[in-house]
Amino acid sequence: MTDQATTTAAEPGTPEIPGKPTSASRTTLSHIMTQADTNLLGTVHGGVIMKLVDDAAGAVAGRHSGGPAVTASMDEMAFLEPVRVGDLVHVKAQVNWTGRTSMEVGVRVLAERWNESTPATQVGSAYLVFAAVDADGKPRRVPPVLPGTERDERRYQEAQIRRTHRLARRRAIMELRERRAAEGFDD
Ligand SMILES: CC(C)(COP(=O)(O)OP(=O)(O)OC[C@H]1O[C@@H](n2cnc3c(N)ncnc32)[C@H](O)[C@@H]1OP(=O)(O)O)[C@@H](O)C(=O)NCCC(=O)NCCS
């Protein structure tokens, strides 16, 4: 089992937020690729897929957090196979992990021919961090996600590893910049 909380810790004068199962916000967005989606090589532009990924992840983050959520970062976007005109693309997204005000959303991209009954193959994947925000755009608390299956549990644990690495990388870069500024570099 993970050590995830089942409620978000209350701040003085505010109520705890009960957890929500992963399955409550899991979403699939499907789209048929057309000529309008191609790059100069004639296959589907990576940016078109990234937009669908961001859309699906945003829907999941909004559903989980019960309100507006913005993309804070997108990492590990992998393109495994080219996507072609006439492919029916399915973008499957779920909340993998929650912090205090942020959520990691995991996305898998699958493609199948729109008019054939062959199985869909995975063509991409990505991890995005969304921050839930209030009406002023300030981060607000999110319900803890409650993994419902062993797979959800594994994804939660892997997301914690990514979170640790993101924070460590950001800290290391900030420290480097401060050191260089202290040494008089103007870059
Ligand atoms: C994301 C945003 C709300 C964070 O605001 P902030 O004042 O830096 O707030 P915080 O530092 O408290 O961060 C809020 C949460 O987001 C997480 N976060 C912030 N920046 C992050 C980043 N680059 N990567 C991963 N997580 C990040 C923090 O870890 C924190 O999570 P936690 O509360 O679960 O620990 C703010 O930077 C923003 O509005 N960015 C623009 C978002 C946007 O417009 N996206 C669409 C692009 S067109």
C-alpha cells in the first residue's frame, strides 16, 4: 500500500477534503485525424497530439479537483509510433497522484484505423502536472486521489518518484543560478 492520505490535511479554520477514487475522473477523448492535422511529412503533427493530451488531462484534473485547473508542466511526452490521417486516436487520462494543490495526470495515446476492427496500438504517453486554482488563479487544495486497483497503486508510487525528481531538478537549477549570480555572471 502507498502512504497517500485519504483526506487533504485541513488548515486552521478550513474543513478537510475527502478523497476521490481514481476511477471517478478517468476519461477518454477520441478524435479522427484528418489532412488538417498533418506535418510536412504527411503524418500527424506532434503538436496536434500534445493538444489532445493537454485537453484530456485538463478534463480529468478539472473533474478530480471539482473546478478550474491549469497545466503547470508537461514532461516525458513520448511518441512511440507515427499517427496517420484516418487514425482514430484515443487519449486516455487519469489522475495518478495528488499533492496539496497539484495533481499528476498520466496519459496514454492509442490509435486504430477508423474503419477497421484491428486492435488499437499505443502511440504515445505523457505525464502532466496540473494545479487547481481558485477564481483569482491562486492554487487551491485538491481531494487526495484514492487508487482503486493495483495498477493505480503502481502509478501512484511511480508518480511520487517523478515528483521527487522534478523538485530536486528544480532546486538544483535554482542553486546553480544563484551560485553563478553570486560569482558575478550576468547570464
Ligand atoms: C501553476 C501555478 C498555478 C503555480 O502557482 P505558484 O504560485 O507557483 O504556486 P505553488 O508554488 O504553490 O505551486 C502550486 C502547486 O503546483 C506545483 N507546481 C508549480 N509549478 C510546477 C511545475 N513547474 N512542475 C510541477 N509542479 C509544479 C507545486 O509543487 C504545488 O503543488 P503542491 O501544492 O501539490 O505541493 C502558476 O505558476 C500558474 O498559474 N502558471 C500558469 C499556468 C497556465 O496558465 N497554464 C496554461 C499554459 S497556457
